[in-house]
Amino acid sequence: MNILETQALTRRYGDLTAVDGVNLSVAAGEIFGLLGPNGAGKTTVIKMLTTLLPPTSGRATVAGFDVQRQPARVREAIGYVPQLVSVDGTLTGYENLLIFAKLYGVPRSERESRIAAALEFVGLEDAAERMVRGYSGGMMRRLEIALAMLHRPQVLFLDEPTVGLDPLARQTVWQHVKSLAGEFQMTVFLTTHFMEEADHLCGRVAIMNLGRVSALGRPQDLKASIGKPEATLDEVFAHFTGHELESGGDFREISRTRRSIARRG
Amino acid sequence: MKSPELDALSRAADEAPPALRQQNRAAAFLRQCLALTEMEMRKLRHDPTELATRALQPMLWLAVFGEVFSRVRAIPTGSSMRYLDFLAPGVLAQSVLFIGIFYGIAVIWERDLGIVHKLLVSPAPRVALVFGKALSGGVRGLSQGVAVYALAWLLGVAINWRAGMLAGVALAILLGAATFSTLSLIIACIVRTRERFMGIGQVLTMPLFFASNAIYPIAIMPGWLKVIAWLNPLTYEVDAMRAMMIRGGKTIFGLGMDFAILALSVLVLAGLAGKLYPNLAK
């Protein structure tokens, strides 16, 4: 059974169609990547799947629940790491986890052990009592991953999980995402505009451009399908969308990304 | 992997008899609401400087404005009350108003980061989040209460120290702060940017403060202003505080009416804020 499905999922903002009839299905345990430049509609898809934004038309189910009709059930079943910084800098790492454990109804008897396990998983035990404001970008991302796994979600959504991180921190995040799928058998749905990230992490990817899915499949199959098994995903992307992948985005988006990068340190 | 706890929980909730299910839901609601309040209290404990600076303004009102106008005797208090006694509850209500009405800034900050998104993807109902924020505003308001009481005592205000009265004032502070921080949340949901919010916040505080009984009685107002004052929740907050904070203080509307209107304001505004809160993540 597919743990995530969308049918003709569409979102319009006035005249602009940000997401245009997207059909996806993701099996339990997969690491699925939505690949595309800024402004392709990736974040809008994630917002609809996490119940933050109602679709204009079409439908989507996550963990067997309809995102529009049963949003509360969907929210119980998912974890989410937004693109923007989502931990509170004026609290310690431990406090961030504690508040979310309470918000998610982790039973009192398990709270401390779950928090300790989450901290250990991302390697932040020693930094737990420090204010998050003083964390590096990579540490913040790791804390966000710890937060999102605290309640053992079935599906974990990661929006551009390594944007703004240095290569070393990026590797660490990749390793954690892999173990979440491996050890904890979570389904991971992530967006990225790094080809390398999709290549390294994802079992299957959907290439998204201007709100539509232009190709879908395993990275190696996509490469083979353009007749060059040794091709890079960049070439695959250029083949299916007719142009090079570059980070576009408007002024607002770029300033936002840069601002959050600056904040993460 | 399915989460066994959540499964068990949702199974229990599905199978539980309706009364018990409601009890569980109410317990979860309260827990989620208090989690947000705890978040606020922990932040304030790490950095209490904001509360200290916020306490300066009411001090100036009492020590400068209050002292001067007590001597001028320009404002009739409508009874034998000294003006400083009359003013102290008004200044307390004002400082709670200020702390509440600018609370939306913090919410916009949370939106510029991804914290609002994170909260909205949690299983907590939107209204539980709003009540949590409202109660957080209330906690900040209580700290103002302590500061104003201390200064009022130093200035020789006729404070009523009976425990029941103190508890009553605390409740009025909580409700007043909840009212205005929820109003502030609503504004934040509509304007969404800091710049626009500051403009509107400043425009709102003036009429809320001056079209109320905080620094003069309603009786001396012209008719049209009286109507605005009657519609202003701050009026009822001040009325309740004046009756309970000051020895010999009297209410005009009755404490029952005061608290009923404040509670109703919180409920109506929280309902509205619960509808608008998701807009912050869109």
C-alpha cells in the first residue's frame, strides 16, 4: 500500500499555478525526492501534504488520511522540518525537544528517554543544555531532525534539508536521513535543488519544473532513459525540462533563504 | 513503522465511551496549551530583561503623571478616592494592554523563522495554540502586576492586600492580557510583517487607552466617547481592578459583568484567531 498519494494535486495563487496536476505515489519506507529549482512548486507541494495549505483542486492522502478531510489525523502521523529555521534560539536544545514532546503528547513516562534517544541519534547530547542561538547551522538542522522524529512519525517531510550547510554538515544530515529510513523505517519525503543530494539519498525522484512533474523514477533509470547511464542528474534534468538547473527564485525568496542561512550561522 | 503509542492512543480514543473521549481530548487540549505557555516562561527565565524594561513605563506613569495630577486635582475620581489610588489600577491595566498588544511581534518573528509552520503541523488544534499564546501573554502581564504593586505600595497607594482580592486582580490581569494578546495575534495574522504591525499597534493603543476609564472616569467623557469606552474591554478590566486593588474601590458595572465581558472577549477573539492562525504559514 502507498503511504502517500496525490491525484491531480493543484494549487493556484490568483493567476499563477504553483502546482499543476501533480500525481505521486510513495511506498512505505521509501526515501522520495522532489527535485527542482527554487520556484518549481516543491515547497507548495510539501505545504499541501503537511496540511499547511489547502489544495485548489485534486487530492492527497498521507498515511491513509485525506489531507483536507482528516488534517488532524495526518498531522499525528507526520514529522516536518521546514526550509526555514524552526527551532527556538532563545531556548536550549533540550527545552526545544521538551516543549515539542509535550505538544505531541509523548507519554510522560517516556518523555525523558525519548528526548535522550533523539539527542543521541543526532549526536547533540553534549550540546543539549546550551542555548540553540549558539549552535552551528549543522547542529540546528540536526536538532530539527531530532524534533521531527520525537513522536515516531510514519512519514517525515524535509524541505531542502541541507540548504545553507557546509559539505561536512551536509554529509552528516544525509547519514541521519538514511538511518531514519533504515533503522526507524520512516518514509522520507524531501525536496532539494541539489542533484548530488537526490542522487545520494533518494530511491526515487520526481523532477519538478514550473509546477509540473516532468520525470519520475529511480535516479539510475532516469539516467539510462536518456541513453547515457553515466550521465549526471544535472544532464537528466536538462533533458527533461529543456534547460539547465539553476537556483532561480524571486527577490523575496532569495533574501529569505539567505537570511535563514545567515541566522543559522 | 507505525508509532505504537500514537496507535494505542488513537485506538483508545476511538474505543473510549464518548464522555471519556471528551475527557481525553480536554486533557490533551490543556496539555498543548500549557506546553506553549511553558515555552514562553522558559524564554523569559533565560532573558528577563524585556520584562524589566517593560516595567519602566508604568513606573513613569505612576511616579510622574500620577504625582503631578494628584496635586493639580484636575480629574474628579467620582468619589472620595485620591487620584493616585484611582490611577494605579488604570496604569496596571495599561501596562498589561501594552504587553499584550505588541505580543504579535513575537508571533511574526516565529513566522519569519519556521516555528509557526512547525506548530501548525503538530496535532494540537489551532485554538489550543491560540489559548497557549494567550496564556503566555497573561504570564507576562502578571510580571507587570508585581512591578506596579511594588511601586504603588512605595507611593502610598491604598492597596487592598486581602488574598481574595489579589487573586481577583491576577485573574483580571490574565483575562486582560489574554484579550489583547489574542487581538494582537489576529492583527499579526492579517498584516504579517513587522513594519505594518508596528504601525497598527501604535495606532490601536492610543484609542484603547484613552477611550477607557484608565486615567479618568467615563462620567466626564462626551457621549460619543462614552460609547467607545463601553465597547472597550479595557474599561471592564480597569473597573474590576479598581474595585479589587484599592481599599474602598468600587465597581461601576459589577464584578460579574466585568469578568463576563472579559471572558467573552477572550473566547470570541480566540475563536477568530484560531481561524486566522493558519494563514501565517501559507
